[in-house]
Amino acid sequence: MISFPSTSASICRWGARCEKCEMVTLRQMAVASSHPYPKKSVLSQVSAEVARDQQLVGRLVVVAEVLKPQLTWERSLGTGAYGTVYAVSLADVPYAVCFKVMKEPKALLKTLREADALVLAEKARGVPRLLAVSVNPFGILMTRHGTMTLSSWCKEEGSVNEMCLLRVLHILTGTLISLHNEGLAHNDIKANNVVVGRTDYPTRVTATLVDLGIMTKHGVFPFKKRGPAKQDTKIPKPFYAPEWLRGEEPSSEKTDMYSFGYMVTCLLPHLPWSSLILKDLCARAMGSPEHRPTFEEFREDIRRAALSMSGPWRSSASPYLL
């Protein structure tokens, strides 16, 4: 059971930024902790209208003693390399919230890194919104989306509705176009980092790109240096662009495209009709960097694949993919 000690508080990320690493330092967090705390959680002050648009602004102050009685732990949503994500409820907050609790070691660094990434991605669509930064336990509160990962969805469904899957890929390309227009590279695109959700309409789904822990600006090498990135040799990482993993090329749309192409290649068995169109594009995406397509091109081919489907699928493609 995770609890908030009454002597600690979660704090905002106000205060100056370190010009060298563009990340709030522990000393600066101590300065930020001297800010006067509000009488009640500012999370409850976010209007329902703003929440619906998911345009949550600012790094909000949360006081542990105030937040504790408002917070209800629901369930664990999953554990990743950097932390465990919990579904939580907050009193008077009209939208779904999750709490990512970071693992040791370097929990503080992981917390600040992902919080900074969420701030950088505030103008992008299709990614979670940062609500607050917690220092005990180290972690971040953010908006919660969907019900399961794309990987789990494909495994549990068995035979996935092809139009639903095309819809997910179409949404993801739009999200990635939005990120790269902001000069950002996700650097960790895979089915486990995509969360999907159902809607009332049978072929309508939602998709959100999560886990921005290693997202960077364009032009950044793995772990911010040239040369091979450290990796566990027992766990191969085929979804990373080889030239990026070797530290030969920095983060870019092309390195993200490799990862996206690898993910779609793994999903092709669930796309029997569309694979005729997407297979060659996936091969290009995983080929030499100079020949990789853009996300705009991939998005257009997904649209073309949806429109090429015969029977009732053709009529259902237009409202959701055009």
C-alpha cells in the first residue's frame, strides 16, 4: 500500500530551470517547496470545461495532507521499466486520473524527466496531460485514458476488428505528426505504450500514446551522448532504430518512424486486407533512414487502406479516417 506521509508534500515545478539540462534540480525543488500552499487542492479547481478539452495548464501544487483524504486508490494499471501506474480517483475532479509512482534508483530523476517531457508535449494531441508532480512518493499525476494497451487488446481480442485497428493507427500517426511538429521525438514507440479505449460505436476506438519518459527534442543522441546506448544484452530491443541505438544518429522523425514501422509490422497479421498496402510501407520504414516515409505519408496510406476495404467496412471508413 502506498501512502502519503503527513509530514511531506507534493510540490509544483515552479522556480528557475537549469539552463544546462533544462530540468528542475533538487535545490530548485527545495526553493519551490517554500511557496505558500493553497487551502485546498487546486486539482479540484480545474473546471469541467477545461478538463473535457484536456488542456490542463501549469504544474499544479498538491499538498499531501490535503490530497490524502481526496484520493482513492483503485487498481494497478501496469508496471513498466521506470514505474508502476495506478488508477486513482480524486474528489470533485470530473475526469479520469492516474498516478505513476517511479521506481528506485533515481526515482527523482525519472519523475522530473517524464514531467518535463509532458510539459514539452503540452501542445501536442493524443498524449496524457500533466497534473502535478509528487515528491513522496516520487511520481506524477496525469490524465488517464483508455482501458488497455494495444498489445493486450490484440492478445485478448484474438481476432481484432481490422477497421478498429486502422483507426488506432490513424490516430497514432496524427499524434506523432503533432509531436514532431513541435520538434519532439517519442523514442519509445511500441504496442505496450499505446492505450486504447472503446466507445459506443462498434468500430470507433480511442488511442493515446503514453510513457514519455525518454522523449527528447530532435537532435538528441541516446542518453545525450554519441556512441552506443547502454542496454541489457539479454533483452533485445528490435523496435529501436539501429543507427539511433548505436549512437550514430540523433532522435528524429526517421528514428521514430523505424519504431512505428516495426510496431505495424508486428500488427500485420491482424490486418489481412490492409497488409497488402501497408507491408511495403513498413519495409521502407525499417529500411535505410534516407528512404523512410514521413508520418504524413504513412497516415495517407492508412486512409487509403481503409477506403480500399470492401463490403460494409467501406461505408464505415469515411466518418473516422477521412
